[in-house]
Amino acid sequence: MDIKAYMTSLGRQARKAGREISRTESGKKDTALLKIAEAIESSREMLVAENRKDLDAGRKNGLDAALLDRLALNPKAIQAMVEGLEQVAALPDPVGEIIDLSYRPSGIQVGQMRVPLGVIGIIYESRPNVTVDAAALCLKSGNACILRGGSEAIHSNQAIASCIAKGLEAADLPREIVQIVATADRAAVGELITMNHYVDVIVPRGGKGLIERVSQQATIPVIKHLHGICHVYIDDKADIDKAVRIAVNAKTQRYGVCNAMETLLAAEGIARQVLPLLAEIYRQKGVELRGCLKACSLIPGCIRATEEDWHTEYLAPILSIRVVSGIDEAMEHIHCYGSAHTDTIVTEDYARARRFLREVDSSSVMVNASTRFADGFEYGLGAEIGISTDKLHARGPVGLKGLTSLKYIVLGDGHIRQ
Amino acid sequence: MDIKAYMTSLGRQARKAGREISRTESGKKDTALLKIAEAIESSREMLVAENRKDLDAGRKNGLDAALLDRLALNPKAIQAMVEGLEQVAALPDPVGEIIDLSYRPSGIQVGQMRVPLGVIGIIYESRPNVTVDAAALCLKSGNACILRGGSEAIHSNQAIASCIAKGLEAADLPREIVQIVATADRAAVGELITMNHYVDVIVPRGGKGLIERVSQQATIPVIKHLHGICHVYIDDKADIDKAVRIAVNAKTQRYGVCNAMETLLAAEGIARQVLPLLAEIYRQKGVELRGCLKACSLIPGCIRATEEDWHTEYLAPILSIRVVSGIDEAMEHIHCYGSAHTDTIVTEDYARARRFLREVDSSSVMVNASTRFADGFEYGLGAEIGISTDKLHARGPVGLKGLTSLKYIVLGDGHIRQ
């Protein structure tokens, strides 16, 4: 197989299909989403059978239990895909929205219209449900997409691809709106991320290795999520109950997620009260604590954190704890060690809340709320293609709007520039 | 001079100064802008003297008249810099604006806050006034900047830099908010566009060679303006007077600008009426016409356009003209040959105006208005750092908002995720 020629042909078809979906009416896009859902529902057995091939191969290749779990398409996972499609169909269409249209002194009206980006390349690992989620968000936002899933999920992804194609055709739309790379050859990724002529943006989803490789090698703009080193800062003006509730939820509600707290910062003036309370709860939940000297002196059994701990996204029942002098030192720590993902302050002090909100430069900055809220559904985006820790374009959870941009529109009546 | 060490030190200082300016109050930023204006006003003689060194060197090095003209800092150019600073000071501060703050079912409030990007690297050619314009926009939008002007303007830029530093210090702000690269060594550019740790976005301004080089080599996101192949499409439902007015203005109001029309598309049904009228006006103004076969048959003396003409941004009194069957062929031509900069339709037909606005994928799409309006001042942005033909982040004229991004903010009262 000539990978370059194959990918170029996908690119060319995507560009063409992208123009068509960009001007497709909302109702027709929603019909397509619901037809895809129907196709998936009526193909449950085929999907499970194809998925079994991947699972068998995975077991043979020694994939670990966690990976196999993410790879599995059981009835529950299939139902979730169907519901995801229905939810995206129910979201308002972002395309064509016009904002800030107003008259200028020259007499022209100037505004901005929300438009699709064009063609989106998505590179992801094992979870086959990403195939449907990503396709749905791209379709609804008027973009064509080229999806490249993990080689370990290739049978599952091809089976899902056939359902998507069926749904698109049932809605009288070209199947090239959603294309799934049909080769496990890694060279396909290299092509995809450098086809500037055919692809407008790349969204990598998966482990850090994948994301770093893609962002280094891509010549196309990348929307990416890199690290999630999230902080909770308990100010000395914090309400103790709220502080405990938030610090426990942020760390223990789920461990392996990017918006879980990895480092707890506690102001000197409150550390003696709050840390022992928290430590006891963490101990019951089996969270290992690593602290600075002061934290260790307040928490029995706390081991000393190293410099590396402050830089680490554990994604596990481990928490680093630092006692700081106050909000300034807390913000300095977040600036030095954080990943600009999600950081929260717990305080009843108005001025400090206001400062933290303005000065902490992260994609989500919170007051008296758990970092776990940093999520497209919780924010009301309906769904998300990922969380961006980049500064340009989309920051934080990326929903439908993140897959669009704003062009200027000008309405005149024969107006010319003087 | 160790260029790498020098640029790294600029980067480190910029990052630090960027944090300070990001939280500086609007009033203080405006004071700084006005103090810089004062410093420039009271340094007119010094500026002219330093500029003379560049002009003398330029003449010695054989710079052509156009380049020398752009390099010159005469009293009028200095006055324009002062007025530019005053205008930027008068603009509303984009930083800290909160949008879409609303309650979610969970009880948290979620919104977005406009924040600076951080550190902006700007690379530009000869015009020393860019130094002041760019610095003013970055400062007002809460960003630090590192400016790298052309080596032919180095004395002028250093003189302007000293005025900017004086103004910043008079406003009690660190001078490192605006840093101007003090070496003509080209290696400095290579460092600047790969210092991902210290620089958040690169804005190249200048000729295509510069912009292409920068975007290929930068590892930092680039906001760029590449080509300006702008079209006017005269629909067969156009009002002839408006069509003539717009097509003349779009081509002849200024020739060397990116938003001037380069290709005129005329519908078959109106070409016979409108092209001879236009050709006569263009002839009087000395515009060379290059047309398709049909256009040539309607315009005496029109020479045949080649395939290359449709791809060419003349920036000169030359115009290519194509007769098309109607709006579909016009949009197809714009898609194939355009640069997604600015395109306009002249029509009285409601449905076609609506289609053109939605379907043409350019940074500015217009109805019955001259392409020359594509400009930050005309759009009410107050000033612009450039016009972006990229799709991500900012599209079209980039003003203060284009130098910011939106972070999420979450307000709770002890809320946790269930």
C-alpha cells in the first residue's frame, strides 16, 4: 500500500466533503447523527463480533487489563455511543451564528459569523467510542474529519466506520465527511499531520507520548491537552468544611483523570487545622501523602516530597502537599509547577478570590469548587472533543465552538472606502 | 555575542514582565501609553537623527526608493506614532472581561474571562512605526513582547525603544514589558521562534518570504497573513452603479495593499454591460487588464490571462478578469484560486447574498461593499496588529482581542462533583 497516495486521497476527499458539510442545514446534520445512531443500534452483534477480534488479538499481544478494558465494546459502551449521538443531535448548531453585527461610521455593517474549521484530523488510542464521539462533534460543527484510531482497535473502528457511512448515506450526505484510516501503518500518522493542504487542525487524544510526538512533528496547528497538574489552594480564610469537601472530592472522586488534584497547597494559618482532618480521610481512602517539611510535621506518616513530586501528574491515589505562607506563594507555586489546566482557591475572602481568578493563568480557574468540574458536560458544552491546555484558539474543555472559528462579514449597499 | 544566551535572557525577562502586565490595571496601562507618546514627542530630534543613520546606511547599501520611503521617520510619521498611542490608550481594555457567566444545574457558575496570551514575539521589516504600534497593542492587551525589526532600521528602532522604556518607567512599570532585540544577527530570529518556554505566539509582519520562513521554522504558534488574492464577483442581479463603484474602489483606491481586488469575476448575464464601463475607467487610471477569452472579447486591448494570473497577488495596477456563468462558478473560482482573505459579491438578490456570505470561506466575506474595508480601523477594532488568513484563533483583522484568549472561570460555594 502506498501510504502517501492513500492519505492524499483521503485528504482530497475530506476537503471536498468538508465544503459540502459546511453548508449543510442543521436539520440534515441532525438526521445524519440519528441515522448513525440507528445503524449502530441495529449492528450491535456485528460490532461486538468485530470488537472480539481486537480483544483476542490484544490478549495475544499481551495488552494489560486496563487497555483491554478501554478497548471493549460491550452493550453498555454501545448504548453510550448511541446516547452520545442523540445528545449531539440535540445541541444547538454553532455554524452560521452571527455575533456583534453593528453599523460602522462608514455605513457598512460589520459582524462575525461562526464557521467550521474545514477538515479535522483526530489521532487517538484504544477506546473505539472516540470514533463515534469525534465524528459526531465534527459533523455537527460542519467539519469533515479523518480519524486515526489505535491499531489495536482496527476491527472495531472499521465496524463503527461502516455504521457511520450507512448513517451518512441514509441522510443523503457523502460518506467522505467521516473517513477512518484503514491501515495500521504508523506512516499514516506522519502523513496526516503534515498534509497542510487538506487538513486544518489536528486533535491528538491519548497518552502524553502520543501527544508530544504529534505536536512536535505536525506542521498543521494542533489543539492538545498535555498535562493536568491541578492544584487546590486552601486559604487561611477558607471555610474548613468546604475546604475538606473540595480537597477530598478533587483528589478521590476519580484518580486517573486529568482534572483530579495532584498537589494540595495549604496556607500556614490554616494548615494545622485542616491538614490532619484531610489526612485522616485520605488515609481511609488509601491515598499516599507526600509533603513538604511543614506538611510532614502536621501529618503522621506523611513522607517527604521531592522536587520531582511538584512536577508530577500522578493520576493515582498519591497526593503532594505543601504548606505556603499565603495566596502569593500559592500562586507562585502554581505558576512554577502547574500545567495551566485547572486550579482552585478555597476562601471566604472576596479580594483574594478576585485576585486568584484574575491572576492564575490556567484554562480553568475556580473559587470554592472542585477541580473535577473542569469538563465539557459540567460546563454546559454538551460534549467535548478534549480539554485544551494551549493558549491559542480554544482553552479548557473544547466543545462544538472549539471546532469552529469566526470570519468577518460585511454588509453594504454599494459602499466604498474613502 | 552569544545569541542564544542573549535571547534566552530576553525570554526570561519577558515571561516575568508578562505576569506583571497581565494583572496591571487598565488606568496604569493607559498612563504608560500616554507617557510613551510624550517621550516620543519630546525626542523628535533624536529620533530623526537616529533614523538618518539608517537612511544613510540604506542608501549606501542600495535600498530602493520604496524601502527608503518606508524606513523614513519624518515629523508626520512621528506624529502618527503619537496619535496611534493615544488611540490605543482610548480603547476599552479587553483583559478581564467576563462573558457567558451562568448557573449550571450543579449549582456552580461557569463563564469565560478574557486574558492575555503572555509573551508575543513580533518579527517585522523596515517600517519603524511598527515598533510603536505593536508595542502599544501588546501592552494594552496585557502582554509582554519581544520585537525584532529589520536590521536596516536598527538605529531607529533602538531610539524608539529608549522612548518606550522611558514611558514604561514613568508609569512605574518594568521596561522589560517591551523588549527590542538589539542585534542585527539573523540567528536571533531563529531563537525567538523556537523559545516555546518563553514565547506564546509569533506574529510575523512583512513580505511573503519572511512570513513563509517564519511559519515553516517556528515551533511556537504563528498568527500570520500570507496572501491577499481578493475577489469582487459582480452577479447578474447586481446594480450596475454599485458594481462599478465597488470594482473601481477595490482595485484603484490603493494598489499595494493586501485587501485590494486582484481578480474581478463577472456573471455572463451582466459582463457585456459592466465590463466595457469598467474597462474605460481602468484605462484612464492606467490599470492593465488581463482577461479570460470572454472578457477579452468584451474589452478592447485586454490581454489574455494565463493560469498563473488567477493565482497572483499583483499589488500593482494590474487586474485579472474572468467571466463566469454565475454564483456557483464564482465561488468555485474563489475556492480554487483565492487566498481566503477578502471576497465580495455585488448583487441585489437576497438568496445569493445569503449563500455567498455563508459559503465563501474567507476571513472577510462582503456583500455590496469594497474589499478595501477589510481593516481593523474600519471594523471598529481601533487598531490592528495585522490581518490573519489562518483559520485557528484570530481570523481577519487582529486587534486587541486577537492578542487575548478566554479561560474558564468557575464560582462555587463548596461545590463538589457527584
